[in-house]
Amino acid sequence: MARVPWRHAANIEDAIDGLKTRGVQVLALEFTQTSSLLYDFEIKFPVALVAGNEAEGLEPEVMARCD
């Protein structure tokens, strides 16, 4: 069985900034008016996926930090 490594971050903004300084593409998994379809987006590895919760999703400030 394949596994996807994951990590919870107490401060998401710091986590995103740290990933980006290491050359990781950071993508927000969220549906908004300006969302791109996954199939139309060029994914570059290494990549990190940021997910919010089902009820509230991601805050606009968090999505603004993502690629």
C-alpha cells in the first residue's frame, strides 16, 4: 500500500513560507471562483498540498501564500 507523507502545522503561514524557501510548490486544495482545475494546472515536484477542513475551508490569507 502506498502512503502519502503528511504533517500538521501549528502555524500554516510559517510552514508554507518554509516549504517555498526549500523550492517546494505549495498548492491550496480549495474551490473558489478563481480556482483552476487540477488537470489544467502544471504541477512541479516537489509539491505540498494544503487542505482546510470541510466546513470552513482555507482562509484567504493562507490561499494567498500558496502558488
